[in-house]
Amino acid sequence: MSAAPVATHPSGTNPRPSPPAGSAPPTATDPALVRRAVKAAALGNAMEWFDFGVYSYIAVTLGKVFFPSGNPTAQLLSTFGAFAAAFLVRPLGGMVFGPLGDRVGRQKVLALTMIMMAAGTFAIGLIPSYATIGVWAPVLLLAARLVQGFSTGGEYAGASTFIAEYAPDKRRGFLGSWLEFGTLAGYIGGAGLVTLMTALLSDADLTSWGWRIPFLIAGPMGIIGLYLRMRLEETPAFAAELEKAEATRPKVPLRDMITGQWRALLLCVGLVLVFNVTDYMLLSYMPSYLTSELKYDETHGLLVVLVVMALMMVVQPFAGALTDRIGRRPVIAAGCAGFLLLSVPALLLIREGSLLAVGLGMAALGLLLVCFTASMPSALPALFPTRVRYGSLSIGFNVSVSLFGGTTPLVVTALIGATGDMMMPAYYMMAAAVIGGVAVWFMSESAGRPLPGSAPAVEG
């Protein structure tokens, strides 16, 4: 099978040429070990987004429990404010866990982030309500969210790096796509549970005790995920780095992870911006948009999102395999172009209000989002060399998510409140698509090629 075609930089030259033949012996990957690595990384991602998904889907109820007031919009803004606060500390988590992962290993740090993430989520389910302890309730909620945000700062970059460094070069897109498959599985688990509780419980029961159930589930999920991650070996790429003499493998200062990788970091921020703005818009904000802004039935709105996510899960592995055949850049570019051209028509369909129209509009956005979910887990790690991959990717990813992704529900809710324009979600996605398109233009193709700083990886 011939090697995948390599796209060139707009100048006509390839800024990162493939290593010359014979420069490094290829690394043979163990298929069984690769499958275990993918499962462990995807499960951790599923748990992370189970939590974040549940928080978004049950935001209206959380507003009543922790931020009582006579104004539903103020309640929702307060709840999304606590949601966004967790993203403000993500860069700090990235600056701690990323360099640590480059120094002591990916596997150890991923186990640590799993413990912290599960503890923070479990703690939310134990917090008394505002009616019981007053202002301490939202304070404790914020503290738990900050623990979650800090730990998440090392999760996605580590998990995507882990899979990318285990995967053979020609299947990195397909295998990496399973990381976001885990994300969707977590969202579906959270949405399905909230939908079931909304259908079976009265408003009083849901507000009184029902909302705690999804958060308490994080405890046993965390134990399972930790067990799987502790059984994994370190990635071949990092193991090869460890074998180098200390004289040729100096510790990389945090400053050098930023200034020494500034071009790749800018590309990372742009790619993550379009990826996460559209992701959080569709999977986190839209359920509340349907309920609070369009007065759509809450249960039916959640069911629509659930079906769309199931559709995305079906398409996800095939789209990941497609990036191995035609490249990451064409697939990401197609997603940017689609959001630029179709965000307004899709939102107009959603605002029409019928179940069919809402379903079609959401499905269109979901399929466009797959262009990013299938590509980014393999494209982003390939921006950085092995010695700084975890650290630099953690910094770039989390800065972008904190500034643009996690704030999406809060910013869009505030924009609608300030302008009264219900089309703000579409305009916001279009602006993100333009920025993402610029980043795609300047990135180089990585499909079918070794990761920078690593030997070629082939199937064993």
C-alpha cells in the first residue's frame, strides 16, 4: 500500500520533511497493547465528558438547587458561570500535568488525573443545597468544579498523546478517533441518564435528590478507569526518549515549551478553538438553548441531542479512517467550510421548532462536528516533537479551551440576553470556523507519517 499523500505548506514547500530512509529503525507496534491503550484512554475521556455533559444537561435544575432567584435566566447564567470557572484553571492544570507527563511519563500522569477527576465529580453529588447551608453551597460547587478543571488540564492532551504514540503511522487517525468516540459515549451516558430521570421523576424529586445520582456514579467509574490505566505500559515513543543519555535529553523548561514551539502553539489554539466552540455549542449549550430560549419540551430536546450523538458515534470511526486515507487537513477544512456556510440554515431549522426540523438541524451540525472529532486526536499531537509533546499540547489546548470553548455557553447566553438575537449561536460558530480555516491553511499534513521526534511506527 502506498504512503498517504503529503500536503504542502502554502509556500509550496513542506515545512517538516519526512526523516530520510534508514535514519531510524521503525517501531513495530503490538496490536493487543494498542487496543488496551485506546480503551483506557477513551474510557477516561468518557468519564470526563459524562461529568461535563451531565452538568450541562441538568443545568436548569442545578440553578434551582445552588443559585435560587426569581429569574430563570440569572439562574442559568450563574450555573454556566460555575461551568466556565472550571475552564479558567485548565491552563494551570496543563502547565503542571503537561511538563510532568514529559518528565515522568504519560501513563503515571493520566492515572493521577483520573483520580482527581473522579473525586471532584463525586464530591458534587454530596454538596448540600443552598436551602440547607446557604452561600456555602455554591462555594463548594465552585471548589469541586475547580478540582475537575485542574485535573482535566492534563487529560485530553495526555490521552491523545498516549494513543498517537502507540498507534502505527498509517492507522493513527482511525485509532485516535476512538478517543472522541469515548467522549460521545460519555455524553450519551450523561444525556441518557438525565433524560431518564427527567421522564421518571417529578420536578420536586429531581430538585431534591435526583440530580445527585449522575455525579455519584463517578466514584465507581473512576475506580474502573484507574485500574485500566495502571495496567498500561509507557508509550514506545516516550520509552525511547528515556533510553537516551541524560546529556542528550535535557529537561525542557516550561518557557521553552511555549517560546520554542510558538508557531505550533498558535496553530493548536486555532484548531482547538473551532473544535471546542462547535463541540460545546452543540453538545453542552443546545439542550439548554432548546429549553430556556426556545421553550422546547425538556425531555424531547434531550432525546434529540441523544440521537444526534448516537449518529455521530456511528460515523466517527469511519471518518477517522478517512483521515488516514485523504489526510487530516481536507477533513478539518471541510468541517470549517460547513460551519461557515450551514450554521445559519441549521439554526433556522432548529428554531422552526418541529421535531423533524430540530432533528435535521442538529444532525447537520453533528455531522460537521465529526470532521473535527475524527481528526483532532491525531492532528494535534503531530504538531509537537516527542520531548515536549504532552507539555506543549496541554498548554495550547487548555488555553484555547479556557478562553473560547468552555466559555461558549456563558458567552452565547449573555449575547442573546444583551441583543435579543436568537441567531447568536450561528454567528459564533461561523466566527470560529473562519479562525479554524486560517489554522488549517498553515498546518502541514501529518497523515501516514511518523510523529515529529519519533521513529516510524508500523503494525507488528
